[in-house]
Amino acid sequence: MANVSDFLTLEKVDAHNHLNLGMRYASYVPWAGFYIPNFPRKMNGLGEMHEVIAQYTRNRSATAKDVQDLITLSVKDAIADGVTVLEGSCDISFVHHCNDSVDEYVELIHGIVKKFEGQIELRPELGMGKLFDKTKIDAWVPPLLESGIFKSIDLYGPEVEDGIDQFKYIYDMAGKLGIKKKAHVGEFSDAKSVRSFIEFFELDEVQHGIGAANDDSVLQFIKDRNIRCNVTPASNVMLSAVKSLEEHPIKKLVEFGIPVTICTDDLLFFNRSVSEQCADLVNANVLTEEQVKSILKQGVESYKK
């Protein structure tokens, strides 16, 4: 029986964490000033999750100070879990909270990075929703990428190829600036879509990617390109993308030789830290303790190259 303490003191990476939802519910409630009924709970897909966001969390965040507080809560909870590298997503919509000023947003993020220097390597990631106002994306993304504060980009929303052509120039720009390229795909979509996103955007990493486990040719394609999948087991189970942890396809990814990390996604919703998920995977006989510790070690070492 693996214990959380077996992993808590180990260095680890969280490379898939939405920082506006990346804190413990117990951390969020005193700040927010309210409880969310019957929460956290297992949900029927992203639709139900977004209903909770629309009704509760989105409305609670209105100012630059709110954004700063939310990200700070998430970083503190990552530190408490022994995370040493946090590649956390900062949503582009938060420019609104900073008086629609790209410069103010960059300054806010920079201040948080400086605040936690020496405690954790915080690597801000520019997160973009596919359904966000495209005119604002076109206006804000170039200066945000050129600011140098964002070390990676991520695109999320419906995992379909329709509309992704509108974001191709952003990924081309990121590549020229040396910014890591990620996208959400393969949590609710199939192996074909995972391959299509990787090829179209020339991705460096995939957020989720577990749909690829159903096609060995796609797994071989990912392995040949050395694409890492930042996997979030608790999210996949809690959102009903995977029936149970015991059936989680991370086992096949690892055994196939695909680089992976174990990540939190939205800790507020799924309530399992990286360390807790490591213990969960071992206790569910999905991975061995040695495999999990190897995943953690390889993740940390990838940032030291």
C-alpha cells in the first residue's frame, strides 16, 4: 500500500495546471467566502464542470487583485505538495481584469513569479480558450508572447479540428520565439485528433492525450516525435472521460514508452494533488511505485536540460 508521504518529499513537476482553478477547495472557500453545494463531485463531462464555473467561480473573480489571489493560492498549494516546477496556465481572459491592459497583466504575472523565486520554479503559460473573443486574441496574444514572461502556450476548448486554423499563426509565432507549444486534445477525443493536433500545430507536448491509447500507430507516432503527454488521471475519472482509475490508459502510454507527467489540471474540482495521484495510481495497480518515481524524476530532469 503506497502512502502519499512516499511521494510528498520527492521533487515533481505539474505541467498541466489552470492556475485560476489550481488550488484546494479548502484554500478557495475562505477566500471566496462561500461554499459550492455538493462539491467536489464526479461530473458528467466538461458541460457540468462549466456550469459550476459559470454559476460560482467565474463570478467571484472580477479584479486584478482577484487574479493575483487565485494564482497565489494555486502556487502555495503546489509548493505544499512538493512541486518544484509549476508550468501553470494563466488565462488570456484575465487581461480584462487588468483594465484590458496587456502590460498590466504581464506586470501582475511577473510579480507573482518574483514573489515565489527560490520556493518554486513558476513557468507561466498563456492559456487560450478556443471560444474566446478572436479579435481580442489577435490583439493581445502577440504582445503577450513577446513579453517573455510566458514559457509555453496552450489551447483548450472543444477538442475538434474545426476552427483550429485560426490559431496556427500563434503557434508559428511561439515556435519562432522559443515558446513551448501545447494544446488540449485526447481527453474526450480520439487518437486521430491527437495526431492531427500534433501535426497541425507542431506541438511539443499534449495536455491529456489519453485518446491516443486506442491506436498503436498514433502511439508510435508520438513516441517517435518524443511528444510528452501531461496526463491528469483524477480529472479524467472525475469528468467521466475514463470509467475508473483502474482502467486509466496512462498504463498503456507508459508501457509503450511515451513520456508522461502526472498533473492536477484543476485541483479545485478534482481534489487530488500530484502526490496523491501518484499513490492512487500505485494502489489501483495501474503503475508500480518504481514507474511513478521514474515519471517524477524524468519530469524534473526535463527542465534541467
